[in-house]
Amino acid sequence: MGEKAERIERYIEQQRSEVRDNMLELKHKVRRSVDWRAQVDERPLAMVGLAFGAGFLVSAFLSARTARPDFSRMSSDDYRTSPAPSYGTLEILKGAAIGLASAKLKEFVEELLPGFQEEYRKAEASRRPF
């Protein structure tokens, strides 16, 4: 009977050790996946693209905020003489770069958090009025 109890204790201790090892490995993987230095080491081009896209988004956002006319202070004559917004090549390139950057960001987050894109699609679909 004492031998059976010892065997059970060894088995429980072995299971504890395995769980401890698994938890340490999981903790290491999580730390590595959110460590930007490790991500740059593993995916340098993707990180450069992500940084470029983020910088482009910030600059587009800031330039759009400063370039808007203050319509509350315009008179009716100003509306007739103000230039219509033009959507030239630069604006089209901005839109394409923003779309590409957001797609790459979604792919990157999907690698870190499996199932993210499916949940993103669900949330996006629930926000669209039909």
C-alpha cells in the first residue's frame, strides 16, 4: 500500500513539473511575441513596412487635420470661390498605402492572436448598416 502511495506522489510531482515547464515555455513565447525587438529580428522587412505604414498614417492624419478649411467662419462668397477638393494621384497613393498597411497589420496581429481576423470580420459586419 505504501508503494502505491509513493508511485502516486511521484506521478503527481512529475505532472507538476511538466505543467511548470509548459507554463514557463508559454510565458517565454508570449514575452517573445510582444517583444518588438524579437519581432524585428524575426521579420525585419515586415517591421520596416509596419513602421513605414504607421508613419504614413500619422502624417496623413496630421496633414488632413491642418489642411481642412474652417467652414464655420466662411461666408457664402467663400464657398463659391474656395477650390473643390481634388483627389489626385497623391490621395490615391495615400489610400492604397493606408489599405496595405492596415491589411499587413491585421495579418501581423493574426499571427500573434490566432482567430483575430475572424473576430474582426464579425465586428466589422455588425457595424455595417444593411
